[in-house]
Amino acid sequence: MIKKKDNVLRTIGYGVIAALSGLLLNIAINHSGLMELFPAYATDFEPVLERYDLYTGILIFVIIAPLAEEAVFRLFLFNFLEKKLGFMPSAVISSLVFGIYHMNVIQFIYAFLMGLLFAYFYHKDHRFTVPYIMHLSANAAVYLLL
């Protein structure tokens, strides 16, 4: 029973780390001048977020997308690569692919850096719920607060 409670508390802590990291990274990107250099983010991605009411947006961007993306990029790709290459190359490669998947420079930077964070804690803890909760928490914080 204690181990399960410890796992839950640790996972909540990882979620807090991811939410704060996501918020800080978004703020840093917004103040870096990158948005002016790469305006496609504002014209292509931001309107997608505005298409949905709050509850649909939460379902898509906070619950479903993190589950699907973590299954692909951490559970399958990272695990596959880690068996062949070890932790660091696998974390970098899976995070690069995760960044490219987001299809614009602003989200590439954000997704790559967050992907490294997710891979590190997934490798450290060996539970799929860790990167999923981290991704969910980061998306929730950014979606609801920024």
C-alpha cells in the first residue's frame, strides 16, 4: 500500500514539474522574439485552439492528445530506441521526432524540450503514467492559464 501511495505522490509531483516547466517555457518563447520570426504559429495553430469550447478543448488537448502522443513517442518509439541505443540517444531522437511531429518551429522547440523532460522521468520511473500525467499537466496548465 505504501508503494502505491508513493507512486501516486511522485506522479503528482512530476505533473507539477511538467506544468511549471510548460508554463515557463511558453512564457520564455513568447518573450524571446521567436513568435515574430515564425508567425505561422499564430496563424496556423492558435486558431485551432479557438475552434473548440472549453470542455471539448480539454478533452482533445489535455486528455486524448497526450495519451496518444505519449503512447507513440515514449511507450513505443523511446522504448524501441532505448533497447538499441541507450537512454540519451533515445531521448534525443524520440524528442526530435516529437518536435517535428508538431509541424512548426515554435511548437518544435517546445515539444522537443518537453519531450526530453518526459523521456527523462519515464526512464527514471518506468511507468507509462508518468509521461502521460506530465504531458497532460503541461497541456492543461498552458491551455487553461495562457
